[in-house]
Amino acid sequence: MTTTFRRFLLVFCILLIGSSAFADYLVSESYGYTIDFPEGFDVLDGEEDGSSALLQHTILPVQAVLRVWDAGAYKDARAALEATCSRLGAAGEVTAVRWRNQDCALTQFTMQNAAVTGTQSGWGAAYTLSQKRGFLTLLCYAEQSRAYDAEQFMLSVLDSVMIDRGSFRECGIVTAFAYPSKEKKTVTLSIAGKEIRTTLGAEDVAASQFVIDREFAVFKLYVQTKLWKEAWQRFYRQIARDTFGRTKKCAFDIASALQADAKRLDPDTPDAAMAQLLLTWVQGFSYARESSRADKADFAPIPAVLSGAASDCDSRSLLVAVLLQQMNVDACLFISNVYSHAMLGVLLPGKLGQTISADGKEYLVGETTAKNLTLGMMDASMQDRSKWIPVTFP
């Protein structure tokens, strides 16, 4: 994060979520929104109450304009976005979108005005804020000849907006528009000797792959920069956020089926038993690297893994972490570029075993690709804690 952006965050909201792990979340307490911007934005101008901001990216030739309109200013989000585009000299069709049970809007536009040189192209969105706080409009754009190369980045920016607590664990507006929820399909999971019937959305695999491909394209922009670690953490955060919503029913059905077994196995700490049951389950999955190509993420879509697709360490670890989080068990992901590996982390105070620290808490590690390893067991060749990067979730 740049010094400029850090200073702006402190003035802009006087509130950062939790700890340093979320220092890149831009939070407006006044208007109730949160944005997980990609790394590297500088703020050129902005109001202290979070009602407006002009941002410039330091790696890509991309700018973003943020504006909050009072609830009475326009009849709906679509009208707010149309008016914002008109004020900026931007032209493009505005489409109404339903997201988070709110009327929102999206547009792809071109723009010419006195504040920019040449024709700009980009994407914009309007979000109806909760508790009648008004409409948030966010436009992201680049010089027209560069806009195509930056399109995935700009769509990621729009998908980074969260308007209430629930949207921390649901897909963003762009993904929801591209892959609307339709029919459900039944999936049967075999865990601890039990057949558990649950459901996934028919579009979930394709939607998850859409998010993975887009966020990997964004992450690649940072590989040769000093912001690579933060960008890598954000890559997994974005996938996790999308996965939470798609696996909500799965987590409920798994917990319902296994909670009695977990209580019987460990009456004092059934959360530990549940975590171990899930760890043992994923250790039995078919193993495969998703891709060895430099232009494609080596990450299997979690809905596909639940449907029986082969998987690798990071997909499995993120799957278990997301399921446990939805069972109110604090869990995270640990990744290492040095070891080319990923592990599960579970917060289980009092349980013995190997741990790694994240946000001041000690998480028991879980190895998801080596069979018969219990929570707290860790390969002796991978025990340098400084080589592990935590990915935690709000």
C-alpha cells in the first residue's frame, strides 16, 4: 500500500477492519460501504466523509471516480449512474442489476471531458447503500487504447464493493450479473462414512472459474512488483468471498450431518473434531494440478471439487477454511511461494500441534494433500514460519 493511500484511509474513514491483514479495505463508516481495492491506488482528491474520491493506479494507467449521492437525489441506482455518467461526459448503455436484494446498475462507457486527455473507456456501477444511505457510484477507466488490457482489472474493482456485512460473503455485482442464480443441482458428499446430500447452483462452477481467471489476471500484474504478496493474498480473498455464497448450503448440510459425530469424538472441543473430519475428507480427494501454464491459475473451482473434480493443496485448504468459517470456526489459509504449497489453518486454543501465527493468533496447521496427517502435523522441511503468508477472512 502506498503512503498516500494509507494516509487517505486514515482520514477517509478512521476505521480499518480488524488488523493489518485488512489494511487495504477502504471503509466508510458514514455510508456503510467497504471496498477491497486492488493494491497500488493513490488518492488524488477526496472528501473526508467518504462521499467522493478520485484515485489513480500506480502500475496501470487506470483511474477511478467514487461518488455517493443522497437517497433523495435520484429515484434509483440506475438513474444515479446515468446522471453520474452525464456529469463526466461518459456515454454508454446503463443496465439495471439486482444485487444483494437491492436495485443496482452497470455500464460500459466511453468518456471525453476536459479533465482527461483523449477518449477514455471503462466500466461503472451504482450500488444502493443499506439503511437508505443513498447510492454509491464507482467508475473505473483508462485511455481507450489501453482499456482492453485493463478490463479484467476494472471489473475486479467494481466487484470489490461491499455494501453490507452479508456482501463480505457473496459474489460481487459483476459476477452476479454475468452468472445469475438459476436452478440447483444435487451433489452427494461422502464424509466420515456418511452420504450427505446437498445442493450447488447450476452456474457455480462456471461463475467460480470466471472469478478465478479474472483475479489471476489481476494478480499477474503485480508479480514483478513489491506489492506481489498483498496482491496474492487479495487473489485468494476474492475467490473465498465468491465461494462463501456458493457453499453456504453445503456448509449447513455438512454441519447438520456431522455435528453429533464431532461431539461424540471430542465432547470438550467438537470444533476440533469437525475440523479433523473435514481435513481427513479432503485428504482423500483425487490429486491434480489445475494448470502448469503461466497464463492460467493453478486453482480448481471449489464447486467443481465438491462435484468430484481433482484438486490441489490450495483449493482443498480454502474449501475447508470456508466451510469451517461458515460453522463459526475461525479458519484461514497459509500459502508459500518458497515451498510452492498451501495449508489450512484452524484456531483451536489449547490443542497441541504445529501452529503458524496470523493476526496475533496461533492457528493449528492442516495438511490437505498428505493422507493420515492430523491437525497440527507439518512437514519438517516446511517449518520456517517466515516462509508462510496468511490469508485471513473477515
